[in-house]
Amino acid sequence: MNFLMYIALGLVAGTCGGIFGIGGGTILIPALVYLAGLTQHQAQGTTLAILIPPIGLLAAMRYWQSGNVKIGMAAFICVGFFVGGWIGASIANNIPGVMLKKLFALFLFAVAFKMFFEK
């Protein structure tokens, strides 16, 4: 896979992120596993590395301009995410790759099922 494909993946994930608030977990991780041949651990680590720069800044600014960002709430969630990310990565790195992939799939399925069937 070449750099143009990586840019295309970023565009798709970024567009989906802007529209639906998703991207890394639902778009990039499966794409990196199945298109780029990464392991589940590598895909998750790479996707987390993508978050280091202010990736969502432009999208968040557009939502903020429309009055759809709760800054105080976001700041506290950032603190929790910062610590929780370290905890989760510590746990995930001790789970075998096949099991991690299955847990990831179950998580996506459970969220999709709930969202599809709720009123």
C-alpha cells in the first residue's frame, strides 16, 4: 500500500469523522488490518498515534461554530481519555491478537445493534 492509499484512508476516515463522529475505530482499524496487513495491535497503535496531532480540530471548529460543542465537558473527557488510553493500551498489549480482534468485533456489533434497534 502506498502513501496515496494512506491519504485516501485518511480522507474517508476524516469525512466519516466529520459526518458521524467516527473514524479511527470503525474505519481505520479494519482498513489497516485488511488492506494494509497490520496486526490488530499494530492497527490500534497506529490509529492512536494518528490522534496525537489535533486531527479533529477543523471538524470540531465547524461543530463549535454551530453551537454543538460542550467545551467544559470535552476538557474533562480529555483528561479521562488521556489516563484511560494508557490503562487500555496496557491491557490490550497483554491480550492475544486473535482475541483482541474478536473483542473489537463484538464491541462494534453491540454498539451497532443497540443503535439500530433503539427508538
